[in-house]
Amino acid sequence: MSTPSVPPDDREQVHEQVLDSSQQQPIPVRPTLTVIRAEGLPHLRTLFRKKERRYYVTATDGLRVEKTSAIRSRGQAVQWNEILSGLTVDSSSRLIIHVFARRTWLKDVRLGLLAIPFESIRSSFSQDFDIPFDPIRKTTLVLSIALLEASQHVGPTSTSPDGSSPGDPMQVADRSLARAGEAIANLRGAQGLPLEVVNLVDEAPDQLEKVADLYDTWKVALGNVKLVVDLVDKIAEIHPWAKMAWSILSCIPKAYIAQIERDDSFKALLVTIRDAFDLARLAKALESLQPESVQAGILKDMLYHVGSCGDLIQNYAKETSFWKRLVQNIGGDASDSVRRYSETLTGLRDAFLRQGAIATQMTVVALSSQLEEVASGITDVGLDMKLANMPFPERARHSKDKTCIPGTRVAFLDHITNWVNNPESPRTLVLFGQAGTGKSSIANELACRFEETHRLASSFVFSRTERTEQSHRAAHLLFSGIARNLADRYATFKASLAKIISEDASLASGTRDHPTPFESLLLRPLQESPLIGPIFIVIDALDESGDASGRNGLHAFLASHISKLPDTFRILITSRPEKDIEDAFDSLDSSSVAEILYMDDPKLSTQTAEDIYVFVRHQLRKKPDLLGQCGAELAGKAGNSFQWAAVACDYVQFGPAGLTPRERADQLLQLPSVSSESVNFLDSLYKTVLSAYFGNDGAPPSKFTSVMGQIIAAFEPLSTSSLATLRSYNDPPDLIGEDSVHSIVGYLGSLLSNVGSSKSSLPIVPLHASFRDFLTDPKRADRFWINLSDAHYQLAYSSFGLMHDKLRLNICDLPSSDHRNADIEDLQSRITEHISDALSYACRSWDDHLEHVSPDKIVGGVQSFFKTDFLHWLEAMSLLGAINLVPQVMSITGNWLDKHRDN
């Protein structure tokens, strides 16, 4: 067997020795490197805090990199005393050591390198090395090296010499190959073996060599992809695609490659990947690629497609039964399907090399769906009609406005991305964090990243200000939303789901239990239509679902039932660390079901302080003088709370007159620190800001509590215009209009969305749940407390008043009543003209508010509605496409009457 062109690592070396014991080469060594200390380091300080910089050392054998901790220097010296292991050096390689000074926002500074050849580390030693940094200064690195032969036996310890666990699939495969080689050699000398066994023994080395050859192909393919990924790393438009592709491919265990050895189509796919990304000669062209060019678009398609190829390899190697069912579903056989992947990738490479001569219609769609649609001919447009009545949470989606500031939360984002793409990871990752620590920003950032690269299956964001506050609807909206998203992405899933809905139409209207929608809308279609994973789903703010307490809520159901989903699913859940939710997921029997992660994780949160400062710097970017005056202090005061930093920056910049920005900053810096146990950290900030705007005289600010109460109590976000319209029917009416609303919300840009916009039609939503929780707790909010019962009464009262005033027969002036709504071409424009957003909200939400109101206050409005407005309301509900809600409204109203019948 020929020697590979790339120096083998310790695992490949075992294969080489097993497959070709006749080769006589110096035995590779495993240096155990102890990095002791460095002296004579340059005077490098941090930019803003003027502290000594942190330094670290890396060691590499050309394939693997090991790194020390980054430790702050003292007097131009750093003491590590850390061991780096897992490297292998042979006669064709060297041990390369780098010394770096770490920087937070820019690339780390390399102070110098040390190359130790193989001949110099054939024995253990301890030595001081000079690392050249400049002609005058001399930096000395003190190292100690002990040796372990690469072939040395690995004993039954908790970890192998290369740092991987004994259960690592790659390690197990390698040791199995080694033992197989030894067994073959022993069998060759055995006497009296049956002829069949002798033939198998003779064939075994060839099979082992084929596996090793396949490894070499895969290794070169990975190297080629990594080169392209590194070359386009700084091109922002391509970077997400490149990073995602590398995350997918690098997570494929070596053992999986061995499992596809017998399938010629998959071996051809590896060769295609290797050849398609053999673009080293175009390095300069790739680095200077124009983001908007046709070539850049094709390269993004190539990166997306190679990631899909990685998904295909993972799913095939992990579960052959999955592949059999998929092929049965789409027709043809595995080789035909894999060949399409290879042909598409080859076509994209050809298009790229011809500088985009092929039209960019070659853009790759989700390949699993493409294969399904092409092979099975699923084009029935009637499927969409069958699913149209399923409840769909239009607003419960992730938002680009709530993502992370570039360069922040990198460790968390990388960890979760690798969790999604790793075929061995558990189905669920639950990210717990206190209010304001940035967990929702991480969830939104990941959802946007995966959506941009066409790898997001679904996302759902719970919000207490949304109608999902009704717990009996929350679960159904969650499951139906996921099912609808999967149907849009996968054609065979759509066909299976439509068939199930056709058999039981009640599934589309919603149920109060959790098992029915989960089993009917997800499990049953998935059993009939296996999907190529990973199927990435984001569920943000589970604690705000309204059904996350006790032992039987949605949280408990998810914890106990997610394991029933195929293991290609990856579900990210974020939540505050509320006891019932923590207990539900902590009680799971196996870590293979869920990984639990906290925002203060000691490994992933080390950059939180730096991230907070980056955030503050971004918020104050238009006022550099103010950033220089108090930016670092505000970031330090914020602790680990991005919410505190956001509100503080807005208040300092745009606070009320009478104080300079610096004085406003000093006011906040005097508040209790994050570590204080006597006061809620965010509460003291909210009180300070609200008092500055609405007075500090001790009297409750009535207009504030009235306006904010209706914003918070609304079951759908209301715009300034809609809220002003509803308030004009208040008890007593507020007739000032939009100016009245704006006089309250206009100052709260850091707490409410869209209040700084000139468009009064944009919805107003509290930006953070902690602000809502503060306002609705009388002990915490004090004089700013909002009585939600009063707010619900005002919204119910104004809804009845608005409907009585505006509803009428044939409200949209339709020329005839002989046509169905679907047959009226200009129906939507007529609805927009005659049914305002405020009236639409009143028609669809009055019953939700009625549930929270005592009848002695509102009974007159209810009687008037049913006597004079009921039929007109039914017509409006039909035009709004909400007629299916009428039975539920009647049920809620009947229950309300029964509850208060004695009154």
C-alpha cells in the first residue's frame, strides 16, 4: 500500500501498520508536551481597560491542534504548567509550537513559532527555547517533552492518549481494525481451517485496505473543503454557508465512513466531494471573490449542497432502515438517489469554473424534498388546500431584529451549531438563563443562521403578550406550526399530513390536550415519511407558554415525548430556570435524550463580559465621546445582563431633559450591583427610568398604567393607531387620539418595540418579558403596578363599543351575496378599507378579555351585543376568515355566564 500524501495522524498510523507491516520506518512518537512558562513577553495591554494581555500556546502535528489556557501575564511572564497531548509526530512531520497574545475583537497576535523536527524529539527532555519576536527582545518558552510510542497499548483508563473517550466511535473503529489485522495474521498460520475460512482470511486484508483508502479519500475531501472555507471566511455573504458546511462535515464520525465502504455510489460521492472542492489553484480568486457575483452565488450553492451530502452520509450510515424506507417512499434505489447528489455537485463545480455561464437556476433546494418530488411526482396543489385550515402561529416566529451583535456569544453559537450537526448528539438541548442574559438572542441568531442556509425546519417563540397565553391553545399552535413548516419543506410529509387531516378534520381546529396534535400531526406523518436530518427546530421562551408549571404542563410533555421523534431531530429549547421546567428535563433517564446548558456555563460564558462591552459599544456607536466617558463602566455594571445594558444605553443617550448624558450614567452606576440580594437587579433600573419620565412624587401615574395596561393585556400586539382607536371607546373615553398613546410609549424605546417609528401602524410589544413581569407584580413595581383586571375590562368595554359603532349589514359593500368569499377578487382590498385593524381585533378578541372581567361591570355591553350586533359580527368573522373561532367564542361566553350566574 502506498504512503498517503498527507502525514497520517495517530489513528491512520494504526491502520498503516495493520495493513502493511512490511514497511520499515522509524516508529512515530506521541509527545506529551508540558508548557511550563514564558519569560520576556512584550508589553501588550488591552485597548480600553489597559490590563496585561492574556497569552496562550498552541502545538500541532499538522493535523491536530492542542492549546493551553489563555492566562494574563504578570511582569512579562506567564506560568501555565499545562499538559498538551494527543499529537503524533513521524519522520515526515514536525512539532510546531506557536505563542499568541489574545485579543478580544481582532485577530490574536502571533509572537513567534518554534519548529521541533522529528529527530529532536526521539527522547524525553526539558529545555528552554527562544521565540524570536523582534531583533532586540528575546522571549523564552520553557517546555518539557515526554514520549509515548504511537503503537503503545491504551489501557482501560477513562480517556485515550489522544483525549477521546474509549466509547468514541472513531476510536472503537480504529481499535477494531487493529485487532482485526492481528487476528488475520494469526489465522494465516493456523492449521486445519475450512476452505471458506481460508478464503475469508485471504480477502480480509483487501477489505481493510479498502476502508483505509476510503479514509484517505475522505481526509483529502475534508482538506479541500476546509481550504475553501478558510479562503472565503472573510466574505460576509458566503461565511454562514461555509461555516455551516464545515460544521456538518467535520462532525461525521470516522466509523460512519467505514460503514459506507460497500456502497459504490457513496464511495463515488466522496470522490465527487473531493474533486469538486479541489480549488487550491484558485486560492487568490476565491479570496477576492465579489459577494454579488454569479460565482459567489454558485459557491454558496456548492457549500449548501456539500452540507446536504454530509446529512445524507450521516443518515445512511446511522440507520439503514431509515434509508430503506426513504427509498421505498420516493421510488428507485439508493444508488440513483446518491447519484443525483453527485451529479448536482459536479454540475455546480462546472458552472463555477466556467465563471457562472450556467444560469443560477441551478440553485439547490432542500435535496431531500427535491428527490421526493422528482421521484414520486407529488405535485397535487390540493394538498395546500387541505392544510389551509390548520392553525398557524403567524407572529410566533424568530426575528432578525433580536439576534446577537456580530462577534458576540461565539462560544455558545458554535457549541449549539455543532450539536445540531453532530449525528451522535441528543435530540434536545435546553438552554436555561435568567432574564436578560441573552438566551433568546442566541435562539433568534441560530434560527436566522440556519434559515439563511436553508437548514431551519421550524421555529416557535412563546410570548405572554400573544394569544398563546391561553395554555390550551399553546400546545396545539406549537405542534401545528411545526407540522405546517415541515409540510412546506418536505413533499412526502405534506402528503402524509394532508391525508391524516382529511380523515379527521377536527385535528385542524385545535384540541386542549397535548398528545393528540403531537401524535397525529407529527409522529404519524413521520412514520410514513422519513426525513433526512438534521431537522432543526427552535422553541424559544418555553417559560412564557402559559402552560409551564406543575407536573403536567407542556414542559413535562415535551420532556417525556421528544424521545419518540426520529433521532434526526434537533430541538433547541430556551427557558428561564424555573423549577418545574428544570425538574422535568433533569428527570430524563439518559443524556442521549437531552443536553442541559446554562447561560453561566463556565466554559462557554468566559467571554460574557467582553460580549457585554461589544454590545454597549454597538449601542453607543453614534456617540463615541459618550462611549469613551462611560461605556466601560456601564458594561461592567451590567454584569451578565444584556437587558440591563440595553435599557441603560438608551436612557443615557435619550433620557429626559435636565441631566447630561454623563449625569444620567452616574445615576445608573449608583444603583445596586448585580450581586445585591436585597433588590432585583433589573427592577431598580426600571424604577429609575420610569420615575425619570413619569415623576417621582409617589402618586400612581394613571395615564401610564392605563396605556401600558392595555398594551400588556392585549392578546395580539396593538399598534399606536389601533390602541388609540380602542381607547376612544374606553370608560371614560380617551379622545386625544394617537398623541395620548405616544406621550407614554414615545419615551420607552428600550422597553417597547416600534415606538420610535413614524409609522403608527406598527405593533407595540414589550421587548423583554422581565419588564412585563415587573409591571404586573405590585410588590416589585410599587406605584407603577398595572392591574390587569382593569386593563381587560377597558379592552372588553372598548371592543363592544367599537363593534356597536362600526359593524353593519354588508360592511364591505359587496355587490352580491351570491358568491363565496373565495370567489370575490377584490375582497381583501374591501376588508382593508372597511374593517380597521382595531375593529378586527375587537371582533376576534372580546371573549378573551371577557373571561377576566366581573359581570357587574360589563353585563350591559354583553346584552347589547347579542341583541343588536351579533349577526353583523358573524358576517365580519366570516370576512376575516375567523368563522371557525365562533364555536369557541360561544363556549367561552357560556362558561363565563355559568361562572357568574349567581351574580
